[in-house]
Amino acid sequence: MKKKNRKILYEGKAKILYKGQEPNTIVQYFKDHATAFNNKKFAIIKGKGALNNNISAFLMEKLISIDIPTHFIKKINSREQLVYQVEIIPIEFVVRNTAAGSICKRLNLKEGELLPRTLIEYYYKCDELNDPMISEEHITAFNWANLSELKIIYNMSIQINNFLIKLFSNVGIKVIDFKLEFGRLTKNNKHTLVLADELSPDNFRLWDSKTNKKLDKDVFREDLGNITDAYYEVAQKLGIIK
Ligand code: UDP
């Protein structure tokens, strides 16, 4: 199908989702757009889309290799990947190992302080409301997910965290925190919960293990330098780019 004839299903801040050629598939197109503070800060950063596509495809494949179910099918080209269409659960699951970002302000913690244990927080996906933090109570009361789904997601998130901590630590990077999204996949009349969306430095905080140099979207949020250089360094350290 010619690219311009493709049907746009959804356009977000960093990606466009097109209907895939096969039934129940979607093409995720990674844009060069960078946004922060709920769209208040915005820029087009050449090369960011391709880097995020590469990093996300690489990490999804690694997680598939340890039997984490995901929506990922394959990388199509430098900016696009094919994924299964899923019913997205409207929650951002934030996994935190070290204090940074919003938790520092909320609980008066020092950036870089190791948390007593890994924390998983829930945020309701709603730009209009600035993605408010919510609890299990809200999730089950409003039927965004049920308790057994939450338990599966919690276990998967911990497994993903343990795996990624090791993977990144082997290449000299600390996983500070990250955001995950999950969806319901229906295949051959069977329903499974799968990891969805993307895994890129847009959704992670990653620090150099030795120097604590930031290699993620905080470079853009805090004007710390060139964001493409930081993402490139992550890709290079992971061995994705030579
Ligand atoms: N995050 C994200 N999307 C969001 C909010 C947060 O990907 O809409 C990621 C963010 O990049 C960080 C983690 O989730 O790795 C925790 O973010 P935090 O709650 O500290 O919010 P922030 O400081 O990013 O506003």
C-alpha cells in the first residue's frame, strides 16, 4: 500500500499509528517530535524517531526472548515497526528504582536517592487532566482494568525491570525509572495481556553508571545538551549502532 494512502488510526505526540496491511496489525511510525511538560515545550529533533524505533525494537525483541508477551511483530524500516493491534489499558505504569522527576517533588526526595524498593505507580492516561496519579481503587472502580489483570501487569513490570537493569548495567547504564503501557491482545479467540507502546529513552530515565550523565528525555526537558547525541550514545552502548 502506498504510504500516503494509509489510514491514520491515531496521531500522538511522538508517534503516528497507521492501519497495517494484515488484519489486527498497526504500523507505528516514530516522529522526530519531542514534547515535554504536557506539550508546553516542543521541538523537532532530526534523527530522534529513527533512534527510538531502533532502540524500542531492540528492547522488545530482548523481552520476547525471555518470554514477555508484547505487541511487537517486526521492524519495517528505519522509522516504522509492525505491531499487533491491542486494546490499550488507559494507565501509565511507572516503575521507579531511584528517585527522579515527579516523585522528588511529591515526596521531597533528593534526585538520585535509591528508593527503599522498586515502586510501581499508576497514572491515568489523560492529557486534559495532565495524567493524574491514581490508585488501584480508581483502576478497579472505573473498570480500567481488573485485579487479576493488575496482578499480571505488576509481575510483568517487575520481571521487565529486573531484566532491563541487568541489560543496561552490562553496558554501563543505570535504569532510574521508566513508563510502561499494556494492552489486551485477542488472537485465535484467546485474550492475553501484552506489553505495548514503546521502550525508548523518551520513556526512560537512563544515567551513565559512572558519571550519572543523563542519557534520556531529561536532556531535552532540562536543556542539558543535544538529545540525539544522548539517544545515539544509548544505541551505541547497547550495540545497536556501530
Ligand atoms: N513518563 C513517560 N510519559 C509520561 C510521564 C512519564 O514516559 O507521560 C516517564 C518519564 O520519562 C520517566 C518516568 O515515566 O522515565 C517517570 O516520570 P515522572 O513521573 O517522574 O514524570 P516527569 O518528571 O517525567 O514529568
